[in-house]
Amino acid sequence: MSTTNQNSLLRFTTAGSVDDGKSTLIGRLLYDSRSIFQDQLEAVENSSRKKGLENADLSLLTDGLRAEREQGITIDVAYRYFATPRRKFIIADTPGHLQYTRNMVTGASTADLAIILIDARHGLVEQTHRHSFIASLLGIKHLVVCVNKMDLVDFNEDQYQTITSAFRNFSSRLDIPDIKFIPISALFGDNVVEASANMPWYEGGTLLSHLEEVHVGSDRNLQDCRFPIQYVIRPQTDEARDFRGYAGRIASGVFKVGDEMVALPSGMQSRVKEIFVGADAVECAFPPQSVTITMENDIDLSRGDMLVRENNQPRSLQEIDAQLCWMGDERLNLGVRYVVRHGTTEVKSMIREVLYKVDINTLHRNEDDKQIGMNDIARVRLRTASPLLADDYRRNRTTGSFILIDPGTNLTVAAGFIS
Amino acid sequence: MTQDYQLDHLDELEAESIFVLREVAAQFERPAILFSGGKDSIVVTHLATKAFAPARIPMPLVHIDTGHNFPETIEFRDGLAERLGVQLVVGSVQATIDAGRVREETGAQASRNRLQTTTLLDTVEDGKYDACVGGARRDEEKARAKERFFSHRDDFGQWDPKHQRPELWNLFNGNHMPGEHFRVFPLNNWTELDIWNYITREQIALPSLYFAHDRKCVVRDGVILAHSEHLPHREGETPETMRVRFRTLGDLTITGAIASDADTLEKITAEVAATRITERGGRVDDKRSETSMEDRKKEGYF
């Protein structure tokens, strides 16, 4: 590990079927990058011995909850951290189980990159389609397809090529600009951190070197200025009696002192007077910074409002077409007034119509079956009690996303993508 | 910060934590910061001053005092609350014991660690706190790797890890029924090394215990424990003076020290970067069983 902190952050998610070796891959990344501590490794070795295994089972490093250890499966998103001298990484390790697909959506929602694992013996399976589609739906721009367990197919190049061309063929229907293929053996470490001696025919880099180098900075939207007001700071102390600061996180765009802004929904205009990060004044702010902005004039702004530019505004929508990923135990019920949480606003809504359900294995649109339950992805039309200041999800992950909350249970029952 | 509008990873973590803290202030009626006196809750408090500047932190600091705390921790806590002008609320484990709500553990492994949970839940109920902000991090322990930023607790204060609300993007659902509360973890994505790099960068004041000092200690089962009146001696144990520092601050009776000469933030950060043992490796409370943290968290532990 390095003490340097002048490096960037990469958030990625991993998905695979139950036995694709996902936990082993993460264990391998942590182990070979020397991010595992001695006492953690000793604990894993002890558990492995108790289970009668010869080598340390690296998947035990990531399967944390009691139920998971007992059943040998991953049932919830787990977050893992490691760093190399070049970058810091946050892994959202998501279950591959059919009934836990909602967790992949959760893990992928904050990720810049997704790793898809394919078992070299089996090639593309239903879950491969499902996970790739979800990555595409979530707007992930970088995909790494790891063809794992190459050791079990004698490191055979033909087998690898067959799988990669099948994947290319399938992924042409998805919207993911950057797809990279790597043949690996997570169990033995081939092409994970160290280059493999068993696959001389592969000329690309290892998984870790790709993760260190992949450029995600240009994925951010620096064009459309969107500053959703999160909280209004009014100290009312002697030193700062007239201070009125608008606190929030820049969703997109670059904000500079002196910029002319429009407050929505009021439409009032004013210039940016000051921008603070903590107590320090800065000249400009950009995503994903949390800042406090003061304006030249007293304008009406409170939580849920937004600062934007006059010539580049979000849409004000009350009738919304969106994709939903359903996550609730109970099915979608057209009679329930679900609460929409969008940015910093919360508003009641009605789902007027289910347009179709997507078969996420074939991407086929099913207009006949409109029963929407856990793990289903559907296109719906909903109406909100007041307008949302929204953009297309493809253009803006923050202003284009929402969740639905069941008002009876307060549970989060769906993730929504505006398009 | 550079011309290409990139943040380094500490700035990005800071921005995320500040967002979470402001979301707490906006979504809850009576939030509080659970302040242990340890470095993580000190960093949370520091981030809160940034989140609400130039206003004061709009929530009290709540401390659960086991009665077995290091005196240095208590002194630091009082000084910080006064300097920031924040209200300090103290829940006392001794009072919980005196009221007969819990029974003191006996035996060689006795500690007040588990008893804190009852005092914590009582304090939450008395203060009607609907959100308690803590300094826990996902990298600390395997059961914590699955924590949400907004973590729901039922009206018994219990955590149900198999039925957590999915948490997407930066949309935190803090909606709850009366009597239920949330635990909120702004530092979820920080590692121990991030914390030390940040403390060094921001020059955040810490209790002296974190820095190498001479102290009377006993070595028990390979763990260096501070000699004190709360730690009953076992046969054959004689305290000796050692040069040590603490990596985490829990109770005197369970927090292991490490032999160290690191007496500045820079030296500590270098030591943390080179170490091969996790910081909770010295915590006797985690060694009780493979899932002892998960079990305590379900009951409502920090």
C-alpha cells in the first residue's frame, strides 16, 4: 500500500453467476495487490482448514454475513477497498443469484465500470445477458468481460475466442461504448495482477493494469449546470447574521463566481457571489463537489429547487416515461401512491400505465404480461403531484434517476430511469 | 484540484461524506452524532463543521460513557464540544447498571463493550433521536462491508442485514415510522489509511493516546493492554512500562495498544501504510467468534 493521496478513485462492480468465481476473483485482487492483512488471511486459512480445504479459500474474504458463510453464497452487496500506488478502488461486490438481481442494480448505480465474469466452460448464460443489460441500463460506460476458469479449459484460445465473439454479437444491442475482454484464472491468478505464462497467445494487459489505467474522467457531464439545493445554511450568529448559503452537491456542469444563474422553479435570476468548500472560498465548482453557494440577490431558493443556466435548463416534467427496476417484495400496484424521491425532492406519484415488461435475457418487450414483481424491468408512465426538474438518465445520472418508496412501509421498492 | 476538474480521492470522499451529513440534517427532525472520542468520530465531527460552515453543527454530540474510558478521551471530548459550541449528551453505562437494566459481566473476559448497546438505545429513546451518525467504516470488519449509508433500525433498535433497503445512486431513503431510527455512516467508503491521510492533510487534533507515549501495560494473550484500575490482574501479570500508541480507542479493558515510536501524524500514517494487521486485530471484543460483530450489530451496537 502507498501513502500517496494524489490519485483518483475508481468505483467498479462485479457480477457473475453463483459459481463463476467472483468472490475468488476479488479475493485474488486483494491478495495479489497486498491489500489483505495478516490477521484476515489467518482467519481465512483457519476457516478453510475447518472446511477441509487444502488451500486458503479466498472467497471467504468477501462473504461476510453468517448466512453467507453457512450457505457459501453472497446475498447482499458488499463493498471492498484496495489501493495501488496509482489508484484507489471501491468494489461493489454484488450477488449473482437470480433472486438478488436488485442488488446488482444497487451496486452498479454508483459504479464507473463493471466486470462481468463468464465461466470458460459454459460460455454465455442467462445471467451474462442479465448483468450486461443491467450495466447498460445503469449507464455504465466501461465493461470488462473476464473469461474465468481458463485453467479448466487448458488455457485454450479457441474456447476464449468463441466466447468473446458470442459476447460481441450479443452486446451490439447494448449501449456500452467501451468493452474489454481478458482471459483469466482467478483461482491461480493468471492475468489478474500478474501476467499469465499459460496464455502466450493473449497480448493484452492484466485486469489490474486495465483498472489502473482506464480513463473515466471524461464520463462526467461538465456541460449542463445543475445544482440541486440540498440544505439552506443560515447561521444567525453575530458574525454571520446575513449569511444565506445554498448547500448541495454539483450534479453536473462547472459553476464559477460571477456566473448568471436561474433559480428553478421560480425563474428568478441572480449571479453567483461566492462558492465555499467547507469554510474555504473557491473560484469554481464541478461534480461531484459538495459546496455552499451564495447569490448576489436575495432569491427564493429552498431544498428541492435547482440553480441552472438560462440557456440550458432541465425539463420540467409531470408526466414521466421511465424504466423501472422493481425491488419490492410486493408487486407493483397501480392503486398505490408511491413516493418519488428524485434528487433532493420527494413527491407523491401515480403509476398510470405499465407499457411493457422487458425480458432481460432476450431484451424482448412483452406487452401482454404487465404483472411487475421483484427483479422485473418495465417501462411505465407515471404522473407526479408536482413537476420534477429532470434530464434524460443517459445524459445525467443524478437528475435522470429516482427511487419509488412505498408510503405504507417506507421501503424502497423501485429504481427509476427517466428517458 | 487542477484545471481538468478532477478531484483526488480524499476530496471525493470528503464531498460524499458532506453530502451524507447534509442529507441527515435535511431529512431528520432530531439527528445526533455518536461521538466515541476515537479518530473516526473526530473526523465525522470535522466533516460536519465543513458541511454546515459558517453555521454551527446543527446536531448534538452523543457519547456513551462506559466508565472505562481513557481519561484522555473524556478530556478531549469536553474540549472539542466547547470549542465547536455543540451540545454534548452523555449516556452512562454505570447508570444503566445501577438501574438494574443490565448486569455487569464477570469472569476473565469481562468487559462493558456489549453493555453499551442498552445504554445507547436508552439514550436514543430519551433524546428521541431519529438519526444517529456514526464513524464506522465498511473496511473495518466483514459484517460492516454490507452497511448502507442510511441504515434502518426497528423500534427495538435492531439491524436486519438480510432485509436492508436497497440504496441507489445518492438517493438516501430516511423515511421511517415513529419509534424507528436510522444509523448513518458518512465514512462508509473510507479506509483506515484514508482517515490518517485526511487527518494529516487537514491537521485535525486528536487525543494524545494515538501518539507514541510511555505507559504501564500488561501483555495478555498477545495483546498489549493499558494498566488501570478497571483491568483486574491475572496471576503472573506484572505491568511494565512500554512505548506504545493506540490504533483505535475503545474501553481501557479491551483496546490493544501497539509498540510504536510514531509520535507525529506523518510517522503514524507511514506506520499504518506499512502495517500488516488490521486495526481491529487488537480488539478482544471482535475475537469472541467469527461473526461477533454481526451479532452485536443486529442487537443495535454501533
